[in-house]
Amino acid sequence: MPNLLSYAVPFFLLLVILEALFAAWDKKDLYETKDTISSLTMGVGNFFSGLLTKLFAFGVYTFIYQFHFFEIGFAWWAWVLIFFAEDFTYYWFHRVSHSSRYFWASHVVHHSSEKYNLSTALRQTWTGQVSGTFVFWLWLPLLGFPPIMVAMQQSISLIYQFWIHTEVIDKLPKPIEYIFNTPSHHRVHHSSDIEYLDKNHAGILIIWDRMFGTFAEEKRKPTYGLVTNINTHNPVKIAFIEWWNIGQDIIKSPRHFLQYVFGPPGWSHDGSRKTTAQLREEIKNNN
């Protein structure tokens, strides 16, 4: 199974160091030591936890591929198709990860930092593959894309998304901003401001957000982190806190099991917490 990310890691770390040095030289408050250590630790944990889980996912892709509908192969046009197909898949996976608490429990890790820098890109889940996130991509080998091609394009997408986790780069020329996911668009995605919540789910192309109504332009500096921040630098807590919270909610109200597991993040049976839609409705009613 190809693992392009392992080759990219040294370059990721070098760029983190360079950005941190630039921030110190330019007196920008981009990095905080404990936060950066947490992000790097989460990245290391993701790498090692993924050794077996990604191999399992690749095995599932290979099994599914036995029943593929079309013979696509590795022609140049197949790589063009997989680029768009995988990016489209990533958009919906990412969007669902913000609308279903089950998938959010893994993805929340990536949003848990109140800083936005290249080390934040490495703050990744330890439970994503275990929870079955790979199922979103099963239609690709079933359609006829070879599993190696699917895995490589997934890696290419994640490598691309590293560089957009920065405040050093402002807005790019309009044609690029219109088509591609950029630091500006992704800063919006990492914001906890109500108008920015659950926006810009793009991987490489921002066109999906524009097409499906989830695009928001960066109009002011975002506030990073979560609506309710977890206030910890402990990697174990960061990795599992939302799973723990789901369990606590189920214990308190077992009859709402399905809503607490699969409903939107922030849902509560007693109104003690609010979903994104409820927060926006609340602001609308108060204006």
C-alpha cells in the first residue's frame, strides 16, 4: 500500500520550524509551546495508530474491488477522474464529520487547538479509521478505481491540505480562491465564530462548498477552536474526550441513545447545549 504521507513528514516538520521561526522574528502570536507539542504528539499517534487501521481499510478496498463495475485502470484520464471523485468524496466525508457526532468524535481532535499554524495540520485523530471513516470511499473501488489509486489520491489530498493551515499567507489571486481550498478558506473552517461554523469543508477544491451551499468567505479574523474549548493539552484526553462525553450523555439519558451518537454535535435532550443550527436561529431571533 502506498504511503506518500510518510515521505512528506520530514518536509512537514521543516516547514513547521520555519513558520515558527518566522512568527518569532515577526513577533506574531502563532505558536504556543504546549499547544504545539500536543499537535505534534497527536500527529505521531495518528501515524502509528494508522499503521494497522489503514492497512485494514486498504484490505477492504481490495476486497470490494473484486466486484467492481468498470475496468478503469491507470490511464491518464483515470487519474483526472479519481482526482475529482476522491475530492468530492472527501467533501461529503468532511461535511458529515461536522453534522454527525459519531464522526465528529474523531474529527473534533483536529479542531481542538485554539492556535492556527502548520502544526495544527498534524493534530489528527487516533480513532478515525477504527470508527469506520473509510466507508465513505468504498464506492470508488466498487466503481472500478484500483485500491492503490484510491489510497494514493487520499494521501495527495492530505498532503495538499497541510499548507493551508497557516496565517502567514493572506488571500491569493481571485481565480485560485474561487477554485481551490486556500489558507483563507480553511481559516474559516477552523473558526468557532457562529457565522463560520460548519463552513468550507473542501479538501483540494472549494467548488463543492460553493455548489452545495457551505461556502463562507473570510471577512474578518476568525476565532479558532471549539464553541466550548476542551482546555487541555493532554493528548489522551484530546484523542478520546468526545467519545467519553458521548458515553456520559448516554448514561444520563439512555432513551436518547441514537440522537446522542448520530445526531448533530451540540444536540441535547434538555437544551443544555446547542447545535450550529440552533445557535444561528438564536442569534437570528435576537436581532
